Amino acid sequence: MDIDRALEWLENTRIASAIGENEILFPWIESVHVLAIVLVVGTLSIVDLRLLGLASRDLAVRRVMPEVIPYTWGAFAVAALTGSLLFSSDAVHYAHNRLFQGKLVLLALAGLNMAVFHLVGIRDIERWDAAKAATPVVAKVAGAVSLALWIGVVAFGRGIGFTMH
């Protein structure tokens, strides 16, 4: 079975058809998707700006992350669910849309950046996380890359709506 046939099958499922054919369902799901992305980017920005030393410098990263990251994951789950529903309504066209493909690549890179930071960047966090200590370059780079990638995700996502005809 080729990918387009699988995507056509997805589009023809009951829920995908309902989303695609209902005048109000798609905009409501899209609104929830956008709000969830705002929460993801907003909460990640709190951590990233702290890593960059641009905000909350008086707070330890070890204090900021556990307070913010659970909201990030919750919002990400909602964004992934609503995004999947939106995708299902016109799967073939989304799959061939360059901005959609770019958004998926940026999402994967953002996940990879986060994984590398958690494997490498916080190894010696106890040493550098004092309120006045300088954040190491690897943590600053992770924060800057994260911000750039998520801005890209938002920009590409916004552009998708203008290229789906």
C-alpha cells in the first residue's frame, strides 16, 4: 500500500470526514490547536530565556523547569491531538505541502535539541545553577536553538493555512 492510499483512507474515516465537511468543527479544532501551541511556546520560552540569562536570572533553572515543563507537555499533547485531527481532514494535501513538511522537520529538531540538552546540557547543573553563576555555553545554545526552532514551527504552521487550496 503506498502512502497516498493510506492517507486517502485516513481522510475517509468518519472523524476526518466530519472535520472536513462540518463548517464549524475545523475552526474550533484549529483554535484549540493554536491556543495549545501558544502554551507550548510560551512555557518553553520561560525556560529558554532563563537558560539564555535574559529572564528570571534570580531563579534556579532546577526550580523553573519543574514548575513549567508539565504545562508544556500537557499543551503539547493537546496540540498533537488537535493537529492530528486537522491533518486527517485533508491528509493527502497536508502530506505534500512543503510548509507542513518543514514544520514536522522543525518539530523533530526541537525534540532532538531537547533530548541533547537533557543528556548533555544539565549533566553538571548543580554546579552552574546557582542564582549568580554563569550558564554554560551548551545550555545557552540549547535555549537559543529551542527558541529559533519553535518560532520556525509557528511561522511554518501559520503559512500552511495560506498554501492549502
